[in-house]
Amino acid sequence: MRHGMPRLIAGRTLSSLSAIFGASLISFIFLRLVPGNPARLFLGQFASQDAVDKLVEQMGLKDPIYVQYYKYMWGFLRGDWGFSYTTGQPVTTQLGHRLPATIELGLYAFLFAFVGAVALAVIATYRRRPVVDGSVRAMSFFGLGTPPFWFGLVLLVVFSERLHLFPGPDGRLSIDSTQPPSITGLYTVDALVTGNFATFADALWHIVLPAIALGLAPLAFLVRLLRANLLDVSREPFIVVVRSKGIGRFSAFARHALPNAFLPTLTAAGLILGQLLAGSVLVEKVFNWPGAGALVTDGILRQDYAVVQAFILLSAVVYVVVNLVVDILYGVIDPRVRVVTAVA
């Protein structure tokens, strides 16, 4: 049993590496099966065939597919993520400018979803008042059935155009705000670190609506999951035993029911965080958010392999790493996971 945790970490790490390899291989092959010639798209329909053939050779598209894959992965591991022929810039430069905005939006959307889900699930299940519980369930149905981009448009119309409480699709900062020194690339964090509280407030003001639009569906999913788990755990015999020892209702709920019901939610939250960090193209488009979404969309339309491939691989790495950390935390919190791993 004492070797359960190292075996758990080793097994999860091996599975994560296999998932990253599979995602990179599948995306690499399918991107190159898309009809069309990227060299022709870049040079235009009036370019000569000799010029197109020369660019195809420069892009390495005449090599066998396995040679292309090997060269790309070897370069990716060394920090060479390719060159975008459509923009004339290295992919690392492009993604370096765009990814911080996507990551910041994803983190705030996750914070909104996670904190909101825990609060609403506790409110709905602690007293079990029909009106409150029904309202939370109705909200969850609405969140799961509402497209994020449409909800974003509604938020803009109501809170920006009508009530003027939040800015419109202006990006990450107002025109008259000063961009904070780039430390992490996250405007709110960089502004706080440098003591620029006016920029922090403006950046936070701009991120509220897109974070709510992006985080509504994850909030609805998490609140339904945690609510169901809380109801199940509250009926367990050990809760009755705890209450029989003189422990109050709230203490029994907070110290015993909530931690046990929280474990499945932790796993789901890890999946959602990895998904949100990969960004949402449509939400970024609605709010004119300068993230990686527009860059990748243009790359797909222009068959810019380097940009799309790098973003897919980075998204897979982030998704897998986040869930690896969640799996390890699950093993730390719940000893039963370590026991099962040790026995296996």
C-alpha cells in the first residue's frame, strides 16, 4: 500500500504521455489529409506552378508523412514550433502574443464556474427548500442548453448597450488604459504585481462578461454534479452516525458530507479547466478578445499547418497535464485510489 502513490503517479504519467502522443499523431495526419494545397493558398491562384512546387519543397510537404511528423515533433521539443507562411512570423512569436489572453479568460471563466457551482449546490441542498432547489435546477438547465456565443451576445446587449455597466467588445483594456509591463502576460496579474490598480480594475472590468459567457455551461454542469453527489452522501448512514454524536447539522454537512461529495466534482473540474484553457473561439470572436481563437481559425482556413498543429499540441499538453495533477490530487485526498493502484 505504501507504494501505491508512486505507482499511481507513474501510471498516470505514462497514460498522459500516451494521450499526448496520440493527439499529436492524429491531428498531424488529419491536417494533412485536408483537401487543398497550402502553398497555392499562400501564393495565390495566379502563381506559377514552379513557384508553388518550390514553396511545397521548402515547407517539407514532399517528404513522407512519417518524416514530416518526426521533424515536426523533434523541432517542437526543441522549441521550434514552425514558421507561419501566411503571416511571415515564427509560430512561437504569434502564440506567445495570443495565448496569455486565452489563458487569462479561461482561468476567470473556471473561477466563476467553480465558485458559483459550489455555492449554488450548497444552497440548494443544505435546507432543501423547493423554491431554491428548483431555481438552481432551472439555472443549470438553462446553462447547459445555451450556446456560449449567444449568451455572450445577450450579455453585451443587456449590460453594455442598455445598462452601460460593462464595456462592449473592446478587447482586454480600454483605449485610454496603459498596458501593464509584461511579466506573465495576464493583464490582471501583471497590473497587481506592478501596483497599477487602475489598469487592474479596467482589465477586470473587461473580462467579467466574456468569463461569464464562457463559464456558464461549466457552472451548470458542475452544480448538477455536486448537487446530486451531496444528496446521495447526505443519505449515507455515516451522516446519521455523525449527527448522533451531537454534531450540528451545518458542521456535519460542511465537514463530512461536502468533502465526500466533492471528490467526483474535482475530477470533472480538472477536465473543464483543461478545456477552458484551450480557449473558446466563438466567445473570443463575440467579445473581440485577442486570444488564440482567431489566430487558429485563420490558420485552419488557410491551411497554415504550423499554427494549427502547435495550438492543438499545446492544448493537448495543457489538458493532459491539468488532469494528471487532478488525478494525483485525487490519490492524495482519497486513500482508496492508492490502495486500488497498489493492488493492481
